[in-house]
Amino acid sequence: MSSARQSIGNRINKDISMFSESISSIDMQSLSAEEREVVELAKMYAADSKAWLSKKDYNTSFASISYAHGLLDAIRKLKQLID
């Protein structure tokens, strides 16, 4: 693998780890049904990101984890877990 591709793969892995850390800050019991649904969607996008990464489809993997972060950040913002 070229160093550029390896670097992209490492970045995606870092983003997946960051997503896991972020999701652990959410108390699922405090969420409404709609908010829980959004968190579940975010988890699915994160899982998709891992699958695309294993297939070396870096563009789709990065898009998936970025979307997962956006969904999760929206919930975290609503719950005042981030500024």
C-alpha cells in the first residue's frame, strides 16, 4: 500500500475511534425515541465505514464515518454535551 493510502486508512481508523469515544458520552436513557433512532443511524454509518475500509474503499469509508460524526454531533449538541 502506498504511504498516501496508508495515511488515509490511518486517518479513517482514527475517526472511527473518535466516534466510539463520542458515542460513549451519550446516555441513551435520556434520549427521546427519535434521538435514539438518530444515534442508531450513526452507529450503522460507523459500521458501514468499517466495512468500506476493509474493502479499501477509502472515499466511501471516510464519507460514512463523517456522516456518522455529524449525526452524533447533532444529538450531542441538542443534549448540550458539546458547545
